[in-house]
Amino acid sequence: MENSRNSSSLRESYLDEKELQKTQELFAKLDVDKNGFITITELQKGLSAKGLRITTEKAKRLVGRGDDDLDGRLSFQEFVTVMNVLKRSTATSISGGKAQPRDSLPRGPIT
């Protein structure tokens, strides 16, 4: 059963149509084994291939921001949630608002 937050994340997206399309393309590239989920390892390897190296801890925190079912990986809907959080954080910091620091938003335990 789909979490209500997941089902509403696409409808309440901060991403416009073009950004949502790019998010789908990025998800497909990161999902190396094509099982419909992005793992912490896939996230790290995919970002590293783009020249963005992140630690395992940072990858866990990033996944934790959208991992509603706490399975340690991101479905597409959960990935959209993460992208929305990142976009909202960036927009808030640019506008001078008071957003929580990105690293202070972990959701749950990742094993």
C-alpha cells in the first residue's frame, strides 16, 4: 500500500514538468539494476560518475530524507520527495528564509 505522503508527493511537487522529466531520467540512470529503487550504493556510484563524491553517511542522510517506508532505498516517489526537499531548501536559502540545514533532516534509521 502506498504511503499518503508518497502518493501526494507528485501532485504537490515543487518541480515543474521539465524538472520532473529530468528527475525521471536521473532516477533511471541511478537505478543501475533497474529494480525500481535507488540504493545508497547506487546513489553514491551514480553521483561519483557525475563528479559528485559523497560519503556513505551523507548518502544515508540523503536517502533518509525521502525513505518513508524505511527500507533503506528510494522508490521513484520517494526520490521525488528528496528532490522537492532539496529544491525547497535551495529556494529558501536563496530567498534568505530560514530553512533547516540539509544535514539536519534525517528521517529514520538506515541499515
